[in-house]
Amino acid sequence: MTARTTTTPSPAATGAVGASYSRVEGREKVTGAARYAGEIPFTNLAHGWLVLSTIARGRVTSIESDPVRAMPGVVGVLHHGNAPRVDGDYIGMMGKPDPIVVAFQNDRVPFVGWPVALVVAETSEQAREAAEALVVRYEEEPHDVAFSTEHPGTYTPEGDGAVEKGDLAAELATSAHVVDAEYTTPEEHHSSMEPHAAMARWDSGRLEVVDSNQGSTWVAQELAKLFSLDPASVRVRSEHIGGAFGSKGLRVHQVLAVMAATVLDRPVRVVMTRRQMFSLVGYRSPTAQRVRLGADSDGRLRALDHQVHSLTSTVYEFVEGGAGFGRPMYASDAHHSVNRVVRLDVPTPTFMRAPGEAPGSFGLESALDELAERSGVDPIALRARNEPEVGPVSGLPFGSRNLLGCFEEGARRFGWADRDPRPGLRREGRWLLGTGTAAATFPVIVMPSTAAVTAEADGTFTVRITASDVGTGARTALTLIAAEALGVARERVHVRIGDSDFGPAAISGGSMGTRSWGWAVTVAGRDLREQLALGGDIPPQGITVRSDTSEAVGALSQKERHSYGAQFAEVAVDVTTGEVRVRRMLGIFAAGRIVNPLTARSQLVGGMTWGLSMALHEEAVRDRATGGHVGADFAGYHFAANADVAQIEADWVDDPDADDPVGIKGIGEIGIVGAAAAVANAVWHATGVRHRNLPIRPDRVLAAGAATAGAAATGGARDA
């Protein structure tokens, strides 16, 4: 290949960032050319099938593996009696590992669905048949899966526990209006479209894992520590991911694939079933929330108290920090918020889209709507009246805050000015109609990342970064960011992601991915552009510039950095059948500079759809007798289908982050936050009945209607 003379890129050559573009890998995905972790072929591949416990607490007394080993195609059965020993005491990115990934190290069973064996065979069908034939015997112990705020084991966790400011009791006592209400959200599951899958193999003394994850660097580092390996000897690749939502970090299937590949000295793939995902990959804990608000006669907050209870497993602490939602949101003379948790014989919950903010916003934003009703203040005006100048608890300055801009634009487009605040007045045939609103926020997070950008001899540019495109369009966004940094057309940029060999980078989670990766790509791209501007030939191997944002990210000043949004919903309620239909939703967001409006709008609409589903459908039920789920599948776990989703519109107001080189804040989570509260507030406006327990099922609507009729006859309250 001959050397090529450089052509100096021009920063104004492209308007890539801010224009709408289809996904660069879209054709591969719709034609089936894009391969996911569970379908990539490997020579001599064996297949592992998980065997899960059927008791909620106890120990394994025996595993009768000999008959299974004699079945056709079976090449091995791993369990606590023969599995490789691992280091479960290491400290990783999230602290000590959840014991579920420290697999097969003892005979203890802490919940239904705990992995007790892995059957490996030549085909997945043979592995499944053998796994279902495996006899496991247990010594069962009494279990406790009953979640309650009165549980004697409830405690306040360290770190994310209580925050206090002012004299709460005194401010409540002198308030003209007080709301004191309890709200609940049920156990909810991500259950991404693509099940969790991982292949592991050893190649020339190096471990390679091909899986579906939210951070190949993260998984590689955790595996290296767990198996006591040199980090350089572990490579994790994850090119295409069919959804994650917080569930695809290090999970037990990756660990067991490595164990089996090590024992059998051949590639082994483990793929979870849909039912297995309900116990193995985490979920959103149910919450029980008490909100107390005290306000002056004009609606100015004097007191804000938000108490959130959640659950975790007996083996690992995860806190669903719903009480954190209100801390950056509203000014009040006194503030108290606390997260409490109880350990039960259940699987460990985990991060799920907008962890903390999604359930926490339902409680607080519903209570604010109740305060607006009692004080006679419009719900939007109430929020504007309590707009803080600095962080209400932290006292830190805001990076940027355009929540009121979201409400102003949303109210204009939704037609809020025409709304009669009185409930139960609008009717259309058998339907009662109502509208509601709620605020949204999610923190802006950034993690240090590295990237490499290469000017190739053929005039193109290659970006290498250990990013994860979990379906968000991150690959496309990084293409546009690189094109802008280089000052070239996007068609000349090729982005490679999802390979831990590319160097450390942020995970896809907490809405931090594109912000963190985009920063690293921008720095490398700008440095390369400056180098090319000096002129000269590009050698056959190209010219590569690498970046590391650790120092720049570490130098950021302390501020309250958040995305914001205003959610609006219109519902129709049939009180004779209990049916609730969301007719339209509008979300207006202040979420930094929008890199690709096409995929950004898809993200926001997806989050709002999930909020609708959270409000009306989603609820995992646990059987107290067995400790397991009732209907751990898509037949038993209801969620919004196409027929449930009518008109949903998402848009944004200008809100770039001056502390980010691209201006990004993050959009992955903000769409779901506040959406359920907006729907619930709209149901109140339609019916005059408050629904404080999600989901708002038809039977609850009917029961509330009956209770309302009885209350009306006796002059009582109208609450569900």
C-alpha cells in the first residue's frame, strides 16, 4: 500500500452532531447479518444448561449426576462438589461481588432460582434434556419473602441512608397544608429482548469471552479478579446487545461458561432462558414510600419528607434509592429523606432503568399533585413556586437547570392552559377523561475513558473504544461525534466497539455512556486533526492518537448536574370495567446537547412507554409459600403491548452542558422518570380517586369506584 498525503480536515466540513441519522449498523440488524452472543458459531462448541434450586432456603444434600452423565451428548456436570475454586473476596468496580457470581463454592441455597448445577452437552437440546433429568436433593429451611415496612429486620444502609436539613416536625406543625400519604410500587423486571448469553474459550493461554454486556472492560476486570488471572490475559467482546437496562454486568452465566471451558478445555456457551432471567439477572425491588409535604397557603414548601423502603437478598445488599429523587428537586425549609432496606430470602435486586428515580418519582410527584389539589395551586405553578436556586440539600450550584423551560414548552404544546383543574368533569361516552403532569430528573454522570482514533492510509478514520451499544444507537452517536471532532464527513468514520482490548472505558449505564465515550473520542479526534494539519504522508499503518480523560474528568468542579423533564399524560377511564387507556403522552426534556435526534427521540419515547407500562401493567408476584414467582414469563408478567401505546411524543429544550466538550448530559434514563406519576395524576383528574399503589389495574379501579360510592354516601375521602 502506498503512503497517502494528508488532506487537512475542516471543523466546519460536517454538521454531523445534531442532525438525524439512521443507525450505522441498521441494515445488518434488520437483515440478520448482525450476530448476537447466543448465535455466533465456534468450532467444537459445547452448550451449558443451568439447573436452579427449587427451594427458597436451605442446602444441597446431593446431586445425582451419574445417570445424567450417561445421557446422549453429555460431556460434564458442574456443581459445588467439583467446580473450580475462585476468589469471592475481591473488590471490583461495584465493591465485593454478589455471591451468585461466586458460583458453586458451597452447598448453601439462599433463594428459589439459585444456580446449583450446570449440565454441558454437545447440543443445547441435549443439555436441556439432561438438566431437566438431574435430581438434586435439599435440606429445606424456613424462609421469609414477605416484604413489609414493619418487618423487624428493616435497617438504614450506610452511604445512601438518611439526609436531613432543618426542623421537619416544626415545619410540618406550622404548615397550612399537609400531605401525608403512602405509595407502593411492585417488583418489576427488565427482561431484555435478547436473553443473557456468553461463550468462553481458552486460546494460547488467553481467556476469551464473547457475551452480551454493558461494559466489556468491566466484565474482563471482574473475571480476571474472580479467577485470579493477569488482566492482560482476559479479553471480552460484545459487539451487538439486544437490550440491557442495567441487567448485563457480570452475571453467573459468564462465570459458569469460563468454569466449564476451563474444565473441559473447549469452548462452552451458556444461554439463559426467559424464566431463568427472572431469578438470575436482578430486578427492581418493590418499594413502600411515605411522603409528607407541608406548605404555606400559597403552596411554598416548608417541609419535605420522603421515606422509601425496599428489599434485598440475604447474601448481598442492593438499595433501591428512591428517596434520592427529591434531593435536587425542590426548595423547602426542612428536608428529610431516607432509604431503608430489609433482607429477605429473595434474589438480589439490581440497577434497572432509572434506579431510584423511577419509583421515587412516582411517590413524590404524586404527593405534589395532592398538595396542588389541597392548596388550590396549579400543579405546574406549584413546582415553579418551589424552584431552588442551588441544590436544596447540597447547597451546590447547578451545572444547568431548565426544568421550568420543560414545563413551559410542554404546557404550551399539551394545551395545559385549557385544563379545568376540577376532577371527574370530562366525559366522552363511557370514558372519563383526565390529564396529569409530573417532573423528571436524573443525575449527569461521567466516567474516565480511553479511545484511539486512527487516520487510515485510504482517507478513512477508525475509532476504537470499549463502548457498548445496548440498542441505544451509541455506535452511531460516536460516529457523529468523531466526524465533528475530525471535521470530516461521517461516511469516512468507522467505529469499532465492545472489545476490552481497546482499553478501559465507561460502562453503558447511568446515562453516562455517550457522555463518557464521546469525551474520549472528541479529545482523540481533535488531537489527531491538529496533527494532520501539520501535513505530511500517512503511512500504511495509519496515524493513531490515543486519549485518556481520567485527568479531565477528575478535575470537574462539584456541581448539581442533572437532566430534567416534564411529563404530561391524558387518560380515559371506564369505571364500569376498570379499564385505563393512556390516550396521549408528551415529554419535554432538558438533557444536554442531543447528538442524534432520531435515536434520542427513540430512547425518550421508549422510556415513557416503560413508564406507562409501570403505571398500568407491570407487577411480579412472589408466592409466599414457595418463595418463587407466580408466572415468571411473558404470559404471567404483563407489560404494555402495541395496543396499549397510543400517541407518545418526546422533544427537548436547549440545555447544553458547558462542562462537557460535546455538551452532552445523557438521555437513557430520564424518559421513564415521572411518567408513571403523570399517568396516575391523570387518572385522579379523570375520576377524582387517588391511586397510590401501582399498577393501576382494572380491579383496583373497580374497587376504588365502589369505595368512592360508599365514601360519598358517608362523606368520606376518595382514595385507592
